[in-house]
Amino acid sequence: MIEVVRPGPLATVQDLGRPGYAHLGVPRSGAADAPSLRLANRLVGNPEGAAGIEFTLGGAVLRFRSPAWISVTGAPLDVRLDGRPHGMNAPVHVPEGGVLHLGAPTRGLRSYLAVRGGLTCEKTLGSRSTDLLSRLGPPPLAPGTRLTFGGTDAPMAVDHAPVPVLPDAPVLRVVPGPRDDWFAPDALSVLTSAPYTVTPTGNRVGVRLEGPALVRAREGELASEGMVTGALQVPPNGNPILFLTDHPTTGGYPVLAVVRTHDLPLAAQLRPGVTVRFRLS
């Protein structure tokens, strides 16, 4: 069992989400940076979709009431077990009573902890993921939360996994959106010609950006229509919102462009204050 001593700014249980329910208004949810969760699970011999913990800006303290194998991946941060430093992207054995401290990331936003056997909280619609928008799944972790985990006989075959460094100036590839005709002819050129700054008001639903305004060519609003993860929805003020995993399944603001699926994990690591560029591909 794991006891949460301090969760940090935001810590939630996440697996790979609950696909297939958008027609019921339920987002997929799941780990915002899915490759990082997949890697954490592989390192401790779990199936890639086992539930772990997603930490936003680190700052957590966990006490292990029973021994466990863990791994920490994603945004790089200081990992200390009983005061001793340990590396990320590698399995770590935690003894009974061990206390794990996670610092703040030096870059990026979200880090992941997998425990061998996977977290075993109750499933909702086939997933253990916390969905902040729909309020499905377990609530965000709080001091005193206790988490149980299972067991597995699967081998642990990797002792360390090298990962690329998160870029200081990320570039996200986009394709034109379904409503690019709602914007001025140069809107895509504006989007891809200057950096946008990540504001502090984003969350797992979406990243709010500030930069050159994306001017509309039409008045009024659309009737609500389906939305996808990675959509760049543009409200009347012209500053785009990049939808992440807990985004609503419908929306009424026009979508100028959509971030390519391969770049969504990088989008999930955008922290407030950084600048991001977009490139048509």
C-alpha cells in the first residue's frame, strides 16, 4: 500500500483512458503524456496500460506501507528515496516504510510513477483514470489517500531506458482544421509564424495560449460539434486553446488546426511561461 503524505500541486491516477464513449459525452482521459506512462510500466514489468500516478509539477511525498518496485518517468525531477537520490527511467526497489520525495521538474510539466503490479483502485467505464472534466474515476490524490497495488510474475527485463531531452523551445506539427474557412486567409500563416506563450490557466482539459490573434472571417458561433485531442479551438479573443486528454467531446468555437497525434505527448509537457511554435506538416 502507498500512503500519500503530500500530493504536490496535482496528482491523479491515470491509465490509458476510456476510449469509445465520446458519443455519450465522456472524454478519453488517461495519461496526458501516454508514452511516459507506458515506459514507466514497462520498466517494472507491467502491461503498458496499468494504472499509475501522474504528477503535475512534482512536489510529492509518498510513504510505502509495503515493499514495491517503482519507476519514475516523464518531466525530469529530483527523485529521493529515504533521502538518497535515485535516477529516473529505471526500476527502483522501495523497502517497507520507505519514503519517496519528488522535487519540481527542471523542464516539462508532468511526471509519472508506476508501481509493479499496477494500482488497483476501482474502474469506471473500464478505466481507473481520473477525469477532471467529467469527474469520473478516483478524485485527485490528497494527504492521507491510500493506494493499493497488485502483483505480477512478469519479468523486469530493462534496468534503464534512455529518453530524449524535452526541448527548451518546443515545435508542434499541425494540420489544417475542419473550420479553417472561418478565419482570415492568413490565419494559418499567423499561427505558424510566431511563438505563443503558455498561460498559467491551463490544465488537463487544455492549454491556453497567448500570442498573435487569429482573426475570424465570419461572425457568430458554430453549433456544437465533435472535438478531438489536439484541436486548436479559437474563442472570439483570437487566442487558441489546445485541447488535451480531458477535453470536452463537443465545442462551439471553430478549430483552425489540429496537432498531430505524435506530438501530443510533447504538448502535454508544456509548462506555464514557455513559448511554443506550430509548423504545418
